[in-house]
Amino acid sequence: MRASQQEQAGGVGVSRVTADFQLIGWGPVPNAQHDLGTDLLVQARDARGFDRGLPVGVQVRAGPSYFEQPAHAGDGSLLGWWHYEPKVDHFEDWVTHGLPHLLVLHNLGTRTSYWVHVTAKAVESTGKGAKILVPVDQTIDPEHLDDLLAVAASHKPVIGLEGTAWAASASNVAPARRLRHALLVPRLVAPHRNTGFGTAIGPEQAVALLAQGRVRDLTIFAEKHPTVPSLEEAGSSRDWRWRFVAALGRLLIDDDRSAVAARIDDAPNPASRTAACVVTACALMDAERHAEAVALLSGQPDDASPVDWAWIQGQVARARAELGDVATARQDAAAALRALVGDPDDVTASAIGAAAGQLLFQTAPWGQQPLDELITANDTAVSWWRTQTLSSALIAAADRTFRQWADDQATWVDFEDTVNNRLLAAVVSAHLTGEQGAWRTTGSLLARDTLMVQHAGGDSSRQTAALDELRRSGDEKSLELAARRLWVVGPLGPLTEAARRVQPGSWTHTTARANLALWQEAGDVMDTAAATDAARYCLGILTDNSGFVARTTPPFHVAHYTLKALAGLLYAADDAFHRDLAAFLVSLPPVTDPLTVQGLALAVPVLRATALAPEDHATWRQAAASQPDRRVAARMLGVLAGDDEATRALLLARIAQGDDDALAALGDLRQLDTETAGRLAAEDAQQLDGIIVQARGGMFAVARTRDPAYRLAILGAYFPDVAPWDALLRYLGEARVPSEHKRRACLALATHADRLPESVQSDLRELLPRLTGTAPARGLFGSPLGGAAVILASAVGTLDDQTLTKGIAALLTGSRQQRRDAVTLISCLGRRELTAALVTLVSDPYPDVRAEAAGVLAVRVASPDTGIDPLATAGLQRALADPGALVSLATADGVAAAEAPSDEARELVAPLLGHPSARVREATASALHG
């Protein structure tokens, strides 16, 4: 059958080419529904006359217009003709079809048909659509029988997984899938670094390089090839794909989250629009604008390919789940899985499906989660390659750490931060795929590495970003450690800024617990207005948590962690909030939940006594007495214990009834009567004898609610006549009792050595040689004994000057704990010639040692009777320059410890009134004003 004498374009037909055949002509496929000349059949018979062969899809274009785009070689000879399709979807269908496809250009004048096998490598993207070259030397005739047979016998190309590290190329992927592959599996698209930079790359390869964190490589390609624009030049390219490269670069390098959004409206096809939408949605989620991400993704037209549509559904499901819309999120995830059926060869489809399956698993009711199915579904090529990327990053991190440990003095020229860039690549992979769990894990790794590197380098803005990343990843444990560390050693600016970034939109399923953890550790360095707003948010949750629970679907005890956050915020919150909190606590019904009790026990002691007017004291005492938990009741009473006589009387009455929590809230044991002190001391002695029995039997308590030896030492110092000293001495002399258990008691006895009876001091002098020989517990039970024995020996007069000097030298050159003990010993001795040692310890690598030294120096400078000590003043000035809060707090407390601080000390610490830490400011005000 002939084509009509007019231009015609045919659809996809099925032809059958046989082995060992005779080519007999073209004709329409039998029973096919088509226009004239649309579907053609390569008819062939074998030698016996039977029609046998392999099916081939054929797309025919006829007419002169299809020959108007010739392609010529360098010598002017004709190579063939370019065939353009305005939509990449057409080529996408042909390339990914299960049958091999031919594109045929039929010349109506010469009745010659030219063909090309439509493959991913043969198709070239034009930015908006795609094109393919139909060679002039490939005609449908018997001479090209073998070539046609080869096409007919070929199968749908499947990208092999092995060997792709070297052979990656965008041309291996169907045109409409290239951008998705470049973002999700850049290994299959980006050129391997060892292949060199001699061949120019296309925009999809540039996208893949950015997804791998290889910005430097992209820059080199741009420098070597005029056809490869720089990131700046790409922004003004006529090709949308290069503009997308520029926008992605601005997002990943400069954190410009608006750049990719601008590429959505001018996207040339659904595949490009989908990629821009997903990247933009991920950027919105990074900015904690999940509701906007849902609106963007759910508002996309339904014209994407099945895998692209599943990609969108998976991301919108993820965003909805973060906002508490779990039911709809599960529907979206299930729809994404259904859309992926039928394309098993697409590695991006399996990764998207794994993300959807993971969401369904994590949001399923307890006991209904098919773990075996989840593990199987998540075992994808994308996850393998992501793990490989992580392995590369961690190997580089281990190498970096080892070189630091080995004090490598060699000069290293690093062209890139390998650890950072590989971790970033893993984060981008998990983020764009929609795997929330993997994104959280890799994001936490990247944030922790950045904090460690930038803390040494001093880039505060990157430290802030890392803290924010750690919070958004939901790694509250690492965030607590990081925030605590920065509060201690500084700088405090990143901590303040990171805490300020917790906004109303920040509360999602992933971040809720981390937000509270950051407020708990950083609330002290927030400004008053921000801390007060945060505290009121917490109080709102405690008053009615229904909205909070609906939005965040928290997997934690809400009241407990909210109260812990509140405890950290109260230092900086204003007085009005403290009054409101006091009113809330008074209105509380009896609290019996153990975790809520723990939270109240942390928050109540931070409440300012000034929040309670004198006329409210009686109501407060009644509210405290109504609480069934003795710890909460005692700590509520402890708020007023320093100023209210009736409250102290109530605490003393509770102590007489055996309330240890009331004793802790009272603070000053000198307020006890002799009878009560004697009873408490007898209880402690009995408990110590029990510990000795257990120790001799090889049993040890890992944790104790209180230290009976320490309390007995304090009670004995103030009530020596009723203290059972023999029990305490037996305990201290028992070799089987771990030395860690004796430390606090030894230090208490040393502090109050002048109050001890002479007989007790004599017994201690005889005991001390045995004390240092008691069994260590290898850090399981608390701080080691350290220099406590030396301090006690010095206090009771056991050491001569030579032995004391050796002891000080040993402590100063000993462990971290021993150096702290050296400071305590120097403080007890009060010798001016030892000031130099304190000044040295102000520069100790450990902040707790620096803080101890700073506190003692502050006491020396603040005490008028010690005289002017220029070296102590210089050391204190150095301590005041410490960027953290711990040393400054110790300094202020040291000045406040002096009954009448010297003018010099007051002048030195006065600038601390403007310190970022509210605790430091409060301690400084106490030092200056009493």
C-alpha cells in the first residue's frame, strides 16, 4: 500500500521482521485502527512461506517538510535529516516501550524510506523537546536486512548497575527521564572524575554533578569548554535546562531557596516542571514551610508520567505527614506505589517506591508494620549508592581525624571539603527521593561534621546553620550535646540565633522534640522577648496540648519535655511570665504522672521568688501541700524557703517526718534542730553500714538518689555531738567500697575541717593512707577520687610542705579531675605564690577546669583582705575573655562569694551585666548589688 500524496504522520505500529526471510513490502497492520499510511508492516516470509518474526514498533513521517532540516558533515556531505518532536513524551514512549522502535522518514517523491532505531543514546534533548538524526544511508530495502534484523532482535535497553561508576552518561537515559535520573541517581549521569574533563557535558550532567556536590568539577568543565556555561552564565541561557542548573547551584551553594521556584512556570515540559517542583518543595520543607510545599505539589496538573506523578505524590505525602495529616499522607503514599507498577527497570522508580513504603510503615498502627516488606523495598540501588557515598565521606573524616591525632605538620592542599561534599550529596539524594528517615540521618551527620570543623575554624554563620540542620533533622540527643557544649565553651551567638529560628511553622513531627531540646539548652542565651514568647508557647501546650498533638503527632511525653524546655527558658523570661507560671502552678490539680513530676521538679526551682507577692505565699504553700509527690511539693516550698518563715517551718516539719526532698529544698542544714539532725545522721550511718556489707559481698549500686556519706559529713560538721562518726570512718576506710563513692564526703570534711572534733581529725589522719588505696570503680559510679584525699589530708594537717608541694605538682600535671582538685587545694591553702598555677589553669583545654580556676581567682581579687595581686587580676581578665558562659558564670559567682567585693573586682565583672547568658547576668547583678 502506498502513502497518499500528502504529508502524513503515522502513529506507533507493530511490524514483524523474521529471521531467514524474504522482504516482500510494506502495508498496514491488519485490523489496526489508523489513518492512511500510519502503521506499516515489514512483511517477510521464510523459505517455506510462513510468516514468522519479531515485532517492531514503527513510526512513519511522510512529506517534504520532514526533510527540511538536513545535517551535513564537515566536508558538506549529507549525513541525514533531523527530526524534531516538540514534546519529549513522544520519544519517551518509543524509547521505553517494550519493543524496539523505528522512526521512518518516507520521501513521497522517490518512494524511499529512511529509518533510525530510536534509542536513548540517539535522542538529543533540545531543552523544550527532543530531536533525532535519521541517517541518509539507512534505507528500508534488502541491503539493510541485517541491520533491521538486529533492531528487531534487540530488547528494551536496561541500564546495568555494575560498571556504571565509569560508564555513566545522560545519553543512556530516555530524554524525559534524564533530569529525574540526574537528581536521584547522579551516578548514572555524571561523568566519573577519572574520565577527565576533555569532553563537554550537557545540562543534565551538570545537574548530576551538583547533586553529587562536585561544584569544582562543574567549574572546570565550564573553564575548558565554551559550550558549558558557568553557573553565573547559565542563569541567562536560552536553554531552560541550563537555567535550572544555575538555580540548583544557587540553592545548594548559596541556600537561595527561591531560585528553583522561578523555574517552575517556564518549564518546557511536564518532566522538567516536575523536577523543578520537587526541588522547590524540598527547599520549602528545609525552610519549614511544609504547608506551602503541600500546596505547590498538590496543585500540579495531572500530565506527568507515572513515575514523575508518583514522585510528586511521595513528596506531598511526606510533607503532609510532618504536619499531622497522616491519613491523607498514607493515601498519597499508597497512590504513589500504585503508579509505579509496571516500570521495574527504572531505578528512580524503585527509590521513590521505597520512600513511599517507608512512610506507610512509619505511620502504620503499632503491630501492623510489615518489617520484612519494608527492608526488602528499601534495598534499592539508590540506597546502595547513597551508602557508598556515606562510606567515602566517613573514610575521609577518619583520615582527617587521624592526621590531627598524629599532629601531621605536612602542608595539605585540599581543593574541596571531601567530607562535607560527600555528606551533602547523601543528604540531597535522600531529600529528593523523599526518604525522610535517610534524610534525617544524613542531615544529622552533615550538621555534626560542620559543627566540629567550623568550631575550630570560627565560622559562626555555618555553626548556626549546622545547629539549625541538626534541629530540623530531629536529632535531639546530638542537638542537646552540641547546644550544651556551645553554652559552656562558646561562641554563644550561633546558639542564640539557632534558638531564635524556632518559629510557629517549625513545629512538625520531626522537629517538635528537637525544638524543645534546643530551648531547654539555649533558652538561657535568648533575649528576653524571644525567651518569653517561647515560654508562653510552652505554657500554652501545658494548658491545652490538643493543637500541638494534632500537628506534630509526637512520639514522646509532651508535658515532660515541654517542662524541661520551660526550665531552660525561665532564666531569660520576663517577670510577667514568671507570675503567670506561678498562677498556673497554683491551679494545677494533684500530679501523679511520673514523667510530668520529673518535668515539674526541673522547672519549679527556676521560678523567681519575686513572682509571688507576700499575700500569695499562703496560697502557694497550700498548692505545694496538695501535691502528692513529695519532690514537687518540696521544690515548690523551696522557692520561698529563703524569704518566708512559715515556708521554712513547713519544710522543717516535713523533714522531721522523714522527707528527704524537703531537706534538699531547705538548703542550709544549720536550720535543723539537734533531734532531727541526730535522726538523719543515724539513718545515714545505717545506710553506710549496709553499703559496706554489700561491698564485701561484691555488690555495688550503680546509681543512688543521694549520697549518705556526704550528708553525714555535713551533718557532722554542724552537729558534731550527735553524728555517728564511727560509721563514716568505717565507710571511708573500707577498701572494697569504690573510691568514687567517697569523693564528696572527703571534700565536705575538708571544707569543714575546722568544725570537726579533734578526735575525728586524728582518726582521719590515721585513715588517709588507707583511703588512697581503696578500689576504683573505673568511672561507673561518678567522679574518681582524684585529689580529694590530698585535699582532705592538707585540711587535717597530715602533709608537710615537701609532701604538699609534690601533691600539688602531681595534681597540676594529672588528669582533668585532678587539675580541678588542684584548684580546690590551692583555694584552701590560700597561698599567694600559687596564683601563677591558677593563671595557667585559666587556659586549660577543659572548660570546667578553666571555670574552677576563674572562680578562685575571682575570690582572690574580690577579697579585700588578700591585698592587690596583679597576677590574679591579669588572670581574671583573661578568664573574662572566655567566649562561653561557664567561665563567666564561675567568675561572677566567685565575686559574689565575697562579703564585700573589692572595687577592682566589681569593675572587672561589671561588663558581664551585658552577657548573652541570663544566668551570668543574674549572678553578676548579685555580685554587684547583693
